[in-house]
Amino acid sequence: MSINIGIIGLPQSGKTTVFNALTGGKADTTSHARDGLAPHIGVVKVPEPRLWVLNDMFHPAKVVPVEAKYLDVSASIKGLAEDKGFGGRLLNQLSTVDTIFGVVRAFKDESVPHPQVTLDVGRDIGTLSLELVFSDLAIMERRLERLEDSLKSAKPQDRPAIQQEKEILLRLKAELESDKAIRELELEPTAAKIITNYQLLTAKPLLIVVNIGEEQLSEAATMEADLNTKYSGKNCRIITLCGKLEMELAHMEESEAKEFREHYGLKESGLARAIKASYELSEMISFFTVGEDEVRAWPIRRGINAQKAAGKIHSDFEKGFIRAEGIGYDDLIKCGSMAEARKKGVLRLEGKEYIVKDGDILTFLFNV
């Protein structure tokens, strides 16, 4: 299974450089903003140290981490709301992603002039956020026009549902017009269910990646903290990343890259930081399945029950769910083996409503 992440950015922000840094790719960083069609796609393994500890314990035939699928969407986010000329193609590229990475420029490079002449991270964060709002407003306005037409010809029994959707959209439209992202709102279940079909961009978690230069690495932590104080919010966070340096490190042997990171004072790779932040924003957690054949990590949303989690493995597991046998990762490590955990009575039997926790190691019993 994978999580899908869409990378967007303003012109000359270095979004394709960031894409290459995160995926180890070699996508052309000069022409993508002009070709305007197919996205660059890269798939990487999500760093998960716990998997390798479980590997040493169970010695499976294979280890299967979660994958992250990155889409570097074509063209700039600027003017996305007017994406009618592409038949909504750019919006379609973003509609299925779990999290949006918005790249904002902080690096200085005289050979790559900033479209606004001056560097201003706060201004560009505001511009990027507004472009997402404008895109959602355009979607809502088109939908409201269709609803208005539907009301004119609808049968009496169908009118209440259409009217309810119209009222919800008008209320959310007013929030967007006041520059509020959908992710910031507390939505009642009916509204949340209705807007799921629209895949609104401001409803998705947003990780703003501030693309810094090498000379800014020493001040990166301070910059990040300051920007988060000013601009972060519900399901919205800012991290700093030196895209150019991380792209170079991504193409090195791991041992060599580790030495360079230590030289620059970087504790972990840009990929690890970005994935960790993405998981936190998206409220994703991982549970594990173990055995002689494989040890595997499975990504799920926080708050999902055991029956729903079983369905992530196979629909038959969910349909015929009987119970789950489980143990927390830390508890298993303390016991040293599954046999010892069973001997000590640490293994639990959980029903379908059990809420799966991060690090749970689960075996599902089912009957179909």
C-alpha cells in the first residue's frame, strides 16, 4: 500500500528539485513548468526503523515497508482555478493525493530570478494558499450552478437533498471567501460526507516546504519555528528543506550521504523528515503483520477500528472478521519473542470495534 503526495509550487520555487530530492529521481528541473501535462511520478519506501527490528526477530522471506508515491504536478499552481483549458487535468492529478506539498522559495540564485523580483517567504505562502482557495471556489461555483439547474427540474422528493447540498456549499463558500481553508473548519458529518466527492484541495493536509539554500542551513531550525508560529494551522505545517543539497545527497551511497549530512548538521534525510511530517498531518499511523513469509507495515488513518484495518489487507478479512490477536510493538520488544509474549499473557484478543494504535502487531482471524 502507498500514500499519495502531490507536489505543487509557485514558479521558480524549485518544486521539481524537491521532487528529485525526495525520490532520488532525475527529472528535468528546467522544462517541467512549461510542458503542462504529465506529472513526474516517483515511488519511495517510507523509512520505518521498527520494520528492521521485526525482521531480525522473525527472519521473514521479505520485508515490505509502506510506499510513498510522489506526483510532481505539471505547471505552476498559479492560476490553477482557471484549469479549464486542460479539461481539469491538473486538478485531476491532485484529486487523489492524501497530502499536498506546497513548495515555497527561500533560496537565493541570481541565475533563477524570482517572478516577484524579491524573496518574501510569507508573501509566497499566502499566495500559494490563496491559489488553493481560488481553485476550490471555482469548483464550488460550478457545482452550485448545476445544483440550481437541478432544482428547477427536480421531483418534489428529490428537492430537499439538493437544497441541503446547496446550503452547505454556500456556507463553505462564504468561509473560503474569508480565506479559510476547509481543513480548518469543524464540519458536521453531513457536510463532510458531501464534500468528500469534490476532493477539495483546501480540505487536504498541507505541508509547506520552504526550499532554502545551503548558506541558510545554520538558521533553518529558527526559520522553521518562526514560520510555523505565523502560518501553521490545523493540518498545515511548515518545514525547511534544502532541495538542491538533498537532491545531491539522494544520488550518493548512503554511507557517503550520511557523512555529508553530519557535516551540515542534518540529523536525518529530507525524505525522512517530509514523510514524518506528512504522517503527522494526515493523522496516519502504521500497524504491522509478521510471519515467516513477510513482515509488512500497513498505513491507516488514526482512529480506524480493527475490522476496517483488516480490510486494508483484504476485503475478505473485513467481511468475515471474527477477532484480532494483537500486541504493541514496545511490548513485543520487551518480551523478545511472540512465544514469550504469549507465555506472559501479553497478547490480546480484540473485537471489531478495537481502535488500532500505531505500532500494533496484528493477526486477523476471519471466516468467509
